[in-house]
Amino acid sequence: MPRAYFADYEAYEDGHAVAWGQAVLTCAAHDDADEVIARLRQQAADRQGVPRAAIRLRSVCRL
């Protein structure tokens, strides 16, 4: 059964938060936590047009 995750994030540039938002991810139940976090950060980075390293996940919840 697939699992869904919700994340609240901030995007940083030069040490300052420049954007924020939310991301939702549905993935297989066997995906490990590191992969889930990486995919959420990449989704947020793609949406904000910044590198993945610029994304700080403020919270992640399994739905």
C-alpha cells in the first residue's frame, strides 16, 4: 500500500529564507526515510528553482 507524506519547507539564499511552501509525496511503503526526505527536498527545490541543498524541511508528516 502506498504511503503519503506532507512537508512544510523553507528555501534559503545567502543564509536568509527567501521562499516557503508545502510539498506532498506518495511513494511505496518500502521506500526508506532517506529517500523520502531527498525526494521531498528535490520536489521543493524544483518548485522554487533553487538547489536541493537550499531547502530546509521544517516538518514532515506521514498522512
